[in-house]
Amino acid sequence: MKQQGTLYIVATPIGNLEDITLRAVRVLKEVGLIAAEDTRHTRKLLNEYGIVTPLTSLYDHNEPKKTPFLIAKLRNGTDIAYVSDAGTPGISDPGYILINRAIENDITVTPVPGPSAVVAALSASGLPMDGFSFWGFLPARKGKRRHFLETLREEKKTMVFYESPQRTIETLLDIVDTLGDRRAVVARELSKLYEEILRGTVSELITMLKDRTVKGEVTLVVAGKEKGDEEFSIESIIARFEALEHKSSCSTKDIITIIADDAGISRKEVYRHVLKHLKTRKK
Ligand code: SAM
């Protein structure tokens, strides 16, 4: 039986053409076909490295229709590389459907690792990166964006977002309103001529950018929730107390310690509010 081809998921530079691996160049030369998000864009990269492999397009809107053609080629023994315009395919980019159809067809899917803006921005951010969460692009509409950010209020890990330059300031304003004035980083035009990495609190970043037109490609990195990040209201202390009282077997003293630690306030303060609440509850 004829051997099936391999689907290579090849990461390409996010700006600087030197950021391509030796293996990526070899694989792109050796495969029978390169599927690219934008063939004109990828042609420039291929020309730079003297790669003459035939190209075909696979982008968001034709991915469902085009995938069966590529799967048939793979099944007939052609090795195919998939590249998006920049960075790692599938990361806020097309590729998901193709990869899954290939897996369903028992075709070997092999990553050829390389650049991705999420990791590049995080690596130079100075924010904790032992764990992080990546959220791709935030919703473009303000209401939806704020609602989405609200869902991340309790996220403790550093968060990374892709954002358009036009919305960067608006999004920073939404972040300060919904998550508070956390530490954050605006990573712009990474690996390119005008690379800029701004670090500060969200409000400091807004001040730095407010009189400028933000241009180029932007990745935002925002610190996760730290102890004491949020002012706890009396209502939220009481609600938390009641929830823990019902759900846990902890003593009142232990519950007070848990709430105080989480809120970053003194046990004495929590105790005062809880005591007042318990007195009114008895009446
Ligand atoms: N697949 C790509 C990756 O692995 O990074 C991401 C593709 S996504 C369509 C493009 C977004 O990534 C941009 O809008 C921007 O938010 C971010 N991005 C890409 N290149 C960047 C760069 N050089 N500097 C900062 N952010 C970048």
C-alpha cells in the first residue's frame, strides 16, 4: 500500500525574516506542496530562501472546501507543509480544520516549531510566565469585550491577548475598568524595525499611548490577579463568608483567615464585618 504523506505545521517569522529555523527551510524545500494562508505573502519568504515548492492557498474562508483536496493529496503520499502569514499556524490563524481532518485520516501531523507572537511577547514581558493564559483576539465590540474581560477577573495567571493597533487604547481603558490597574505590557512590532515594548501599570501605558497613533502589530500581556488587587466590598465579604460557612467544614476563625488572605486585608477587618453581620442575622 502506498505510504501516506505527512502534514507539517510550519511556523514562520512574525516580522524578521531571519527568524526561520533551518528545519523549516529544509521542510519547505522538501515537501511536495505548501498550503499557505496568503500565497503572495508566503512567496516573499520562499524567494528569500530560494524555495521553489509549488504553493496553494488555504485561508479561513476556503478551509472547509479546500481541506478535502489536501487530505486526498496527503493520502496519495504527498508531503504537505502548512504555513500561515506569520507565526505558528492555528494560533488565531487558520489550520484547525485541516489538522483535525488529517488526524481523523490517520495522517501524521508534525509540528515544525518556531515563532509565535504570544510566546515572544510573554518572554520579554517581565511578567510571571511559569503559567499563562492566551485569549487570542478580544471581541471587537466594546460591550462584548468588557463582558469578556469581566470573566477574567479571577484569572491568576498572566494573560496574553492579540489586539489591533486601532483598539489598543480603548482595550487598555476597558482592562483598567474591569480588572483594575494591573501591571501590563504592550508589545508592538516584535522582531521588526520599530519594535517597542512598553511596560508599566495599565494606567501608565494609557498615559504613554494616549497622544499617539498606535501602529503595527500589537500583543498585550496583562498580569493575573494578585492578592490585594481588588478592594473587597463589605457585601462581597459577607457573601463569601456565607458561601464558605455553608460549603466548608472550616471554623469561623478559619473562614475569616481565608477571606482576609484572598482579599489582602486584615483578619481584624474581616472579623469586624462578619461579627456585625452575625449580630443582625440573629435579630
Ligand atoms: N499565528 C500568529 C502567531 O503565532 O503569533 C498570530 C496570527 S494573528 C492573525 C496576528 C496577531 O498576532 C496580530 O494582530 C498581533 O496581535 C499579533 N502579532 C503578530 N505579529 C506580531 C508582532 N510582530 N508583534 C506583536 N504582535 C504581533
